[in-house]
Amino acid sequence: MKAFKAYDIRGVWGTDLNEETAYRIGYFLPDILPAKKFLVGRDMRLSSDAAFLNLTNGLRDRSVDVDSVGLSTTPMIYWATARYGYEASVMITASHNPSNHNGMKISAKNAKPVGYDSGLNKLESLVESDTKPVTAKQRGILNEINVYSEYLDYQRQFMGDISNLKVGIDCSNGAANLFVKQLLGDSPYYINDTLDGRFPGHEPNPLEAENQEQIKELVLKNKCDIGLLFDGDADRITFIDEKGQFISPDLIIAFLGNYFLGEKKQKGIVLQDIRSSRAIQEYLGRLYGAEVVTWRVGRAYAALKLRELDGCFGGELAGHYYFRDFYYSDSGIMAALLVLRLLADFKRRGMTMSQIVKDISGYYNSGEINFTIEKKKEAMDAVRDHFINLEKPESFLDFDGYRIDYHDWWLSIRPSNTEPYLRFLCEAKSENKLNEIITTVKEIIKTVNNS
């Protein structure tokens, strides 16, 4: 089915996913996760109530009880799954997708992600099968529970004194609105700060340049020290500096090290994805002697790897930040609180956000460039072979695409797990070298595409 992705279930409501599909997902989920009780939350999308009703009816028809938290952020579901000992949970959301989409993020015990390789493939087969659901003699019970207060208390432990900061926040009309004002109060400048599943302000994808325009304007107009931009379900966040410039999310991984490795003096590995800047290792190594491990893109891989390594924290270029203190899961709000806490301290020492970012990275960055191409593997191999044949790299990674590192530059090329793209990114110490690499890769991919 088109809705079953590498990390979750997601698609156009009414086309890729509908009431019947939601019911069958609920009905067959106990075959994948044999739990007697599921925790379920949902976002504010217009189709989320229908998805919730049908999903939970499917679960209950298998004699499974359901605890519903009602409207939620995705991270709150992760937290509650682990905090209260649930063996399975579902968050109904399409995350950063447009308003006509919906989906589900499924977790097992301890909030471990269930991806396509770890259960969604089997669930997809059952949902597509000819098996007709039969209602159990004893239906499961639906309970409404409230965990908001304890969740807010949990998040407050990461707050610092930010009274010296002027902050702009774009909640994208998404689920972040459930908690942000209760944590940060009325002093920040807010936009798109109402729950609205139509996303009237802009689409809830914080990586798209057009969706950043409003927060950039807000930061400059009000002379803010920083701008925050959440996605639809608040598991991701991106940041804007005081000059109105977008901060590459991977550099925030390095910045967060000042809390975990510096302020808290925690021990452990830091995790980054295969597209992340080499500046992370250089910055954290220089300041804290930290070990940074590179791994695959996506929560289905990152959260499990961080747990396996017992790492302190980690992150992805997409704006996900994972924390050992958050059950190895990602939270946009927790990341926001920590970044503000750190920035307030740096400001007291006379540094702005743009100065901090400049101190972290001395690389010129291409940004992620997407190629629409059918011959993804052939194009990736051609790029790999071209550069490796020219010069032996310092390191080469061949999981989740390829990453090739040289002394003063590196590149990553990988197929998207969720969209029909080949994704390319590179960094170099000089702008001329960066442009040379980009031009070469574009020519290689054009040649493969036309062959």
C-alpha cells in the first residue's frame, strides 16, 4: 500500500488512507504488537477524529483496551508510552505533510519505533489481505486519560532563565500549541499559535523555505535573539538566528552538546545522521573530547541506535533531536527549551546565535539538493566511482546511500525513504571547491539520467 512508509504510515486521506484502512490497521495491529492495552493520541487534522474512531474500533474489536490522551504532540505519546509502561501506542498524525494527509506513528514497549523493517511490512500484508474482521465477544474498553500536567512538569526541568532573550515562535497552527505557551508564557512573539488542522498560516514543514518566511520576518521586525519554527506534530523544530538566517539543523546537535556534555557533564556517544556536518565532530571533539557516531536517517533507525549505544543525545538534518533523558526519543519542544537555555547563557557572555553558529562551523554547505531520477542506484554508484577513482577518501560509508569524506570536503548521496528523490549534500572549506563538487555531481547525474 502507498501509505506504508519506511518509518510510519502516511498518505492522502481518502486516497491512500481512509476509514476502512484505519479500522483494519487497528484490527490487525495486535498481530504485530500483542498488547492488551494501547495508548492512542491524535493531532488536530480535520480527518484525525475519523481516523481515531476507526482505528480504536478495530483495536477494540480484537478485545484490546484503548487509553486515549486526546489531542497530543507525537513526543508526548512517546514519553507516555515509556513513562507509564505501555507495550504499544499509536499517534495519529501526518507530521509535516499538507492538511489533506494523515497517518500513524506506531511504537512498541519503551517507545521503540516500529518501522517497515520491524513490523509495518507485516501489518501492510495483513491490512491488504482478504481476511475479514470478526468482532470479538468481549470488546475492548475505551478510556480517556489526562497526562498533560505531568508531561508539562517533566518538560519544565529543562527550562532555564531566558528572561534576557527576545524570542519569536511559529507554531505552524500545529500541536506545539498544546504546550508552548504554558511553558514559555506570553513574553515570546507568537504566530500561527492556534490549533487548526487546515494549517492556514503555511504548510507545517519547517524545512521548506517558503514556510520560514513568516518567522524570519517576525524575528527581524521585533529584533529577536532567535526564532523557533515547529512542524505539525512537534517532533521537529528548526531555528532562525537574529539576522533572520536559517540555521542548518545538524549544527544544533553540536550546540546541544554544551548542555549534555558541558553543563550536565554527561558521558556517552553523540549520534548524527549520514548527512550531518563534519563540524559536529570537530566542535564537540574540540570542546569535550566527544565521540560522534554516524548512522541512518529516520527515527526508526536513530532512536534504536541511540538506545543501543546508550548515547547522550543525537539529531538529524531534518530537525529531529533525540535524548537519552527523553526515553531515547525525539522532541521538538525539549530541543527548544534546551536551545533557549543555552542561548540565554551565551548571550550573557556577549555572543549572538549567528556568532555561535559561525564558531561551530567553518564549512560552506550546499544544502540538500533533490534529483528526480529513476536510476537512483546507477546515479549513486556513478558519483561514488568518480570521486573514489580520483582520490582515496579518508572515510567511506555505504549504508543509507553513500558518504565520502576527504580532508577538506565531504559529500552524501542517498535515495529518499519517503519521497521519489535522490538526495545530495556536500560541504567544503572553500566556496570554490563546493561549487566544483556540485557542478560535477549534477553533470554525472544528468549523464546517467540521459543514458
